[in-house]
Amino acid sequence: MRALIVLTMAASVVGCTRWSMDHHLNNAYRAYDRGDCQRVMLELSQVDRTSRARPFIHPEVAMLRGQCLERQKLYVDAAQTYQFLIQRYPQNEYAYRAQARLQTLEQLGHLRGEPAVTSPAPTTPLR
């Protein structure tokens, strides 16, 4: 009986952490839709704190952070965030999105004089 209680409590703590992370990420997207980038950054910081054991969420957080930096006209910071995303998670879908954002920033003239970024490495098909 005691083991069942301990397992139940452990499962609820893990669920709470996941719920908290999802809650803050959802709040960040809502704030982004409203144009409130200060709130986005605060919520993303909360996601970072609760997601240390869940690294799969980091590319999504970095992408949203970069988009918010763009919205604030901090183009160099956004580009650096995208470059980090591409280098750290080259096979992730958000790396491809980050590459597209970098190309758009370059085409709009926001990255004059910035070094070019290589595109993510192509994936190898599974056999």
C-alpha cells in the first residue's frame, strides 16, 4: 500500500511539471498573439525552468523567442537565436523554420554585414 502511495505521488509531481510547462508555453503563445513580448519572455523563462528534463521543448522555445525578438526589431539578436537553433538542433523542424526566418531577414535587409548561416544538414532516410 505504501509503495502505491509513493508511486501515485511521484506520478502526480511529474504530471504537474508537464502541466506547468505546457501552461507557460500556452501563455507565451497567447501573449505573442497579443503582441506582448515582455510577457512572452517571462513565460518562456518559466518554460525553461520547468523543462530541464524535457529538452525536446527547447527548439520550440528558441523559435518563439526569436520571433518575439524580431517583433521588437532586435534583428541581430533574433538572427543569433536562429543561428543557435540551427547549430544546436540541426535536424529539428524548428531549425528549418529558423533558416527560413534568417533568409527572410536577409532579404528584407535587416542583416547587412552579418555572416551567412549554413543550412541544416540533410536527413538520411531510415532503412
